[in-house]
Amino acid sequence: MSRIHPLARTTPRTRAEIREATGSAAEIAQRYNISVATARK
């Protein structure tokens, strides 16, 4: 199991949700409270 940084805003589960999410990167970023750059990754 990989370690998660204590200040990480995304977890493996939320990253999977983000990959499946619909909408623009800006909408996804706002929904998950992350940056647009993170949403695009």
C-alpha cells in the first residue's frame, strides 16, 4: 500500500472519481476543491 502525504488533497479514491467525472476542468476543480492543474492531471 502506498503512503499518502498528510497534506494531500486527493486520495486514490477521489482521483478515481475525478477521472470518471464529467464537466470542464474548472468545474471539477471547484467540485473537489483542487486546482485546475490538478484536475487536468
